[in-house]
Amino acid sequence: MLEIIDMRRTPLKISQFTRSQADRFAFFLGTGFGVGISPLAPGTLGSLVGLAIAFKTEVFPSHLQWVLWSLVFLLGVWASFKISEISQQADHPSIVVDEVSGMWLVAMSLDMNAMVTPWLGFLAFRIFDILKPFPIRALDAWSKNIIHQSPERKWVAGFGVMIDDILAALMAIMTVQFLIHYLGAQFG
């Protein structure tokens, strides 16, 4: 479940994002409030941030949770685009807002009051995000290639960074719901 950043890639540094406040905000949000710059398991740490946000916001009305999640998703597309633009690398390993958003979606869709369910959702999401079964891998490859094929469309790469993790989240939700349906009492 732990992934190590390929150190041949240039790690992101806050000093790269000093042109404007917007650049600094993109760094802050895109790296999952800074956890994405960790050399050890940045995606897992980003997923834990998403789970923590879900636990903190579960007291809000459902419609407000969805509005907040949508806002983070849309800002995540923008932040991923900005980081890709500044780092000149599509889907830089330090971008973890996609994991934050994906795990938050999983947690919002499950019973957060059950003892095991949120952690089962976390495990399923990480498995789908790391293994990237079809069609997740195809979306991931598309988003990484779009920046090379059409540099002026980097915002599409930002969307691609986010959308493959949303697909992983949807697959995790279906998997956990299936397990709950067939093994119900064990997850309550």
C-alpha cells in the first residue's frame, strides 16, 4: 500500500511557487496541505487527509458536504493544472489532491459511524488507486499524455489527474457496498 516517489523526478518545492498567491495556494491544495511532498507514501497520506476531512465534515448537512467536495474537486483540477504547468510534469507525484478528493468521496458514500466501513473504504480505494485496473489505467495514461500532445491544454491534464481517482473511488464504493450487502453484520 505504500508507494515511494521515484527520486529521478524533481520533488516539488514551495520556492517554485512564488510568482503569486494563486501559485502558493495551488501548491498548498495540490499537495494535500503539504503531505504530498513526503518522499514516503504521498498518495496514502493524501488519502488519510481525505478521510480526516470526511470525519470532520460528516456533521454537516449532506448537501453542504457535496458542495464542499465539489469545490475541492474543481479547485483540485485547477491546482493540478497549475502544478503541471510550473513543474512541467503531468501528474507530479506530489499532487495528492486527487487522493484527498477520491477518499473523501468514498467516505461520504459509506456509513462513517460503522467501526470497520471507513477503513475498508480506505483500503479498497488505495488498492484501486495503486493497481489502476481498467479503465482507471487508461484514464491515467490519457491524462499524462495530454500534456505532451497538446501543451496548451494542460487544464485537461488537471482534469485527468483528478478523474482517474474519482473512478477509483467509485469502484471502491461499489466494492465496499457489495461486501456490506453480502457480509453485512461483520462491517457494522
